[in-house]
Amino acid sequence: MTDSPSPLSAQPAETAPLQLRPPRFRVERRAITLWTLHAVIGMIVVEGGLFLTYVLWSASRPWLTPILWILGVIYVVNITVMPTWRYYVHRWETTDEAVYSLKGWLTREWRITPLSRIQSIDTVKGPLQQILKLATVKVTTASREGGITLDGLDAEVAAELTQRLTHITQITPGDAT
């Protein structure tokens, strides 16, 4: 974590109307490694499949060669630029009123989900996340577009956050619709 205040103990100075603003906390720095590994695995699957086609089907070589090169350049840029860029963009915060998130790397998405609208809170840990001690917290609302996904959180912070949000939503008035 950074030397900023704890993301789980952060409280608003005073109750104010919810407004779109940048959340205060960055995701874990280990998320860069996670996103890099996801990009590398994607490249291996796609480029490997195309290269196998190139090797086994000689008639595909004239049109597959430029595709392999173009995709190779795109993947190199994706692997070298995207993870760090996402790290500097992705932020999150929770208060007693809402969950805030900012994510994306080409397209930025800012979201606020009032706690009274939350229907479920899930913690997800894929195999790579488990190795890196990271987790994803998914906050779901009745609206298909209203949920928030907080990627790249420390696994312990994610577990504490899930408990805290569950507790707060239980005591928050509203019917989550």
C-alpha cells in the first residue's frame, strides 16, 4: 500500500451530495504484473494459434504474414504500455455513502455506486491473482450498468473491504433497487 491513509478507514469529512470525483486510492502495484501476465498469455494464445496455422497451412502464408507482424506490434505495445498506464489511472474509494471507481487506459470510466443500491458484493481471485496475493471486488446493483469492479486490490484489503461493505449495506436504508 502507499503511505496515504488506509482505504478502509477513510471517512468523508462531512456528508455531501455524491458527485463524480477521482477516487483517492490506487490499486496495488502488483496489478502491473497481473495485467502484464494477462497480456502475455493473450499474445501467446493468439499469436501461437496464428503461427501454428502459418506453419501447417502453407496457402495461408501470404495473407497471414502481415497479420502476424501487425498483431505482434500491437501486442508489444499492449504489453509494454498498458499495465503501467492502467496502474496510474485505476483508483478506488469507499465511504459510508458510496463506492467510487476510476478505471480504463484508453477509455476512462468513472463510477459511483450508492451503498443503498448495492445488492451483492463478491471477491474474486483467479489463479494469477492468488499467486500475486491480489483480488477483485465486484459490487453488483439491480441495474445492469450500475455495478463496480475494483481490480488489482491486495487480497487482504479486498476481504476487509467486502466485510466492511456488507456490514454498511446491511445498516443502510433503502431497498437496493
